[in-house]
Amino acid sequence: MLSSLALVAAATAFYPLSAWAADVDASLSATAETAPVAHRLPQLGVMADAGLPDGANASLVFRPLRWLRVHGGGGYNMVSAGLRAGATVVPFGMGPSATLEGGHYFDGNANGAVQRFAGQSFSSPLLERVGYDYANFHLGLDLGYRRVTFYIHGGMSYVRAQVHNLDSVVSSQAPASDGNGT
């Protein structure tokens, strides 16, 4: 765009006004034909991934800059649905990356998920309401650039959860007292 404006300014300064329009049209069309086409990266996309403590997620991705991807979406962790948002910085467009994310999983009954591993007879009131907030910081490697990007990330996660029904479990496990403190 800037070279076209410079070309128009030069044509105005050096040619008579009557010849100016024909020369500018020819110059602009020649410039458009010979200028390299800038390959713009798609700004919108979709992402699917799985991990811990994230669960399985699907997100919309927005790439405002070549080196930045911002994403937000929903997920499932075998217990309940959740939300996640984050940003990934890829300084060279592909290769090394850094990701910061935050998410929340709503309360759900985790007994069903635990029973798959511990057997159908297992049940705990502590697992009747399980939900958590988390934050991730990952370093990784992003391969691919234009339409599809595969990545592998690893890093640190901070998880904050509240234990529900703890008082009832502790009181049911406490031995009965005889009134004398024994």
C-alpha cells in the first residue's frame, strides 16, 4: 500500500495531469501483479486436546498476531463439565511455545469414575461433589503453521478444590467415646 502511494505521489510530481490517470492505472495494476502475495494465517480456528488436570477440551482459537493464539472453550473430565481459557505465545510462529491457561470444572459426582478402577462396590461421600479451579503454565513444541498445528506441552499446574462432606466422614469414622474421654 505504501509503495502504491509513493508511486502515485511520484506520478503526480513528474507527469502532466492529463497523462497522470493512465500512468497511475498502469502502474498500480503492474504493482499488484508483481507484488508478492502475503500469505495471511487464519485468524479463527478450533482446537481439541486432552491432559491433566484439564480433561478433554474443545476450544475456539483466535490468532490476532502471527506469534499469539488465544483460546476459550469447554471440556469434560469424566466427572463434570468445565470451562477453560488461555493464551499461547509462539515467538517464531512454530517451534518453542509458552502457554498460560485457567479453568474451572463444576461440581459433579466422581464416584462413577472411581468405580471404573476400584469396583462397583466403592462409594464415598467425599466424592459426591468434586469440582476444582486450575491454572497451567506449559512450555512446549508446536509443529505446523498454517492450517493444522500439533503440539506437545508439559509444565506446572495449580489446582484449588474444596473437600465436601468431610465432617460427616470424619464423625462416622471416629470411635465412640464412653463419656470419660476414653
